[in-house]
Amino acid sequence: MQHSMQSLEGKTAFITGGASGIGLGIAKAAHKEGMNIVIADLRQTAIDEALGCFSDRAMGIKLDVSDRGAYRAAADEAAAKFGNIHLLVNNAGIGGAHAPLWEVSTKDTDFALRVNILGVLNGIQEIVPRMLAHGEGGFVVSTASKAALIPVPNCGLYNLTKQAVIGIMETLRCDLPEGYSAAVLCPGPFKSSLGTSGREVQEELLGEKLPPMAPPVQKDGGDAPPPFAFPADIDFSRIERTIEEAGERVIRGIKNNDMYILTHSEFKAGYKERTEAILRAFPDEEPYDGFAKVFGFLARNPVFGQQKQVPAFPGHGK
């Protein structure tokens, strides 16, 4: 699949959750490429602070991504200032409740689905038709997570919503015409603000004040645990990376037309174990040749052949 986003200068990016964390890192990297930046975020204070990082080629819009009418109005406002939108980044998301799924409240469930899945679908259903109509090409990136590849215990809501994002983006990539493309970002640890921003979003959208986060407590009843000491040979900056690096990786992925934008090679072995487990679960039976003649479109999808080997990112080579 060919697309028109090898050169980004003068084009417009619409980035949800763009006022902090990875969204802000993507906005910075896109701005560096000469793009016009639309930061769509629910937190006006964060928007105002983020805009200080940019020139007049940036604007902020307060947006609840789960509100379809508000999304349409935001897209209209962005187009009124910068014209056609060429890059949609569905980055807004929350962490979700940390508990086994049978213990998660229906309110928390509905909220996670509303932000993490409906917010992505609203972006696609509102912005992509505009991209197709202007005919200048375009690209869509949605933020999933490493947790979509290797599930994290007690994070069922987060795992399932982020796995859904992968499925959405793989299908979108299949369906887009020539000149348009899509990718899913599955980041590992970055210096983002997901915990804080997620609480702020939840308080605003649900109209409730959450109790302050309880400080950690020692088993002997003390106020706080002793500080965790990393081994002396650990370079923690190579584990939890900067949002600027996240943004640069996304821009590289767009230019390379990657289908998956992954960030930490440390998860490769774990994902291989998952894939091998699935392969072992297929019955040890000879496939019937006639199946492909009837259901070949179900048995294979050529879209996976589009992903090329990604080279090492600068500063992370062997």
C-alpha cells in the first residue's frame, strides 16, 4: 500500500490526548516536521500549557473524544483554521481499573470502553471521511499498548480495550484506498502522565471527585516503603523513555508506512511465546485444500505482508 505521507511539511495533524505524555511527544515531532498541530484534549489547563511548546502553527481544542457531536465540531474548528486534515492520531486513553474483571464495576467498564474504544472509532468515523473527500492522502495512527500484545494481570479492561484498538487499526489498514494508510502504536514504558491525566479525565467526564491516591504503606505499618534501589548497572532511561523519543518513533513509522509501531525490543520474546502458544493450539491436522477455495479470504490476509523489518532506532542499536 502506497501513501502520501513521506513528506509532512505543511500538512495538518489532529492529535487527541495531545496535551501531555506520548500525545504531546507526537505533536512535538510532527511540528518539527513542519506540520500544523491540532491538540485535542479534555483538559484545558494542559492544553494551555502544551501550546507554549509550539509556534502559531498550533491550536488547542477542548474535546471529549466519546462525544460524537463535539468531535464533529472540533474537526470543523480545526479545518476552519488549517484546512484539510492529513494525520489523525487517536491517542486519548485511560488506564482502567486495576482489578480482576469480575470485580470491576459496570461504571468503570463503560467508562473504559467509552474512552479507549469509542473515542478511537469516533475519530475514524469523523476524520477519515474528510481525508478521503479532500483526496490529498492521509494517515491514521491509534495508540494501543504493549499490554495489547502481552496481557498484564489484573488489568483486564486496559488489556481488552487496547487489543481492540489493534483489531480496529489492522482492519482500517485493509480497507483504506491507495494514498491512505494506518498504523497502531504499541508503546512500552515512557515518561507519560497516563495515571494523572486518566484521573483528571475520569473526574470531569463522570462528574465525581476521586479520593486521593493512598500513599504506599510498609508491611510493618510505616508511612512509606524504603526507596527502591536499582542495580548500579541499570540505565533506567533506556527502560522508561522520553515522550520526544515516542514522537520521533511515530513519525518514522508513518514515513516508513509501518503497520505496527513498536518501541521496546524487550517484549519481542514474550510476544513470540504468545504466538507460539496460539500455533500449538491449532489441531495437528492436515488442512483441506478445498477450504481455501471457499474461505481463502478468511484463512489469510495479505495486509501482514506489508510490514517491513524495522531498523534500530538511533541510540538503541547493538
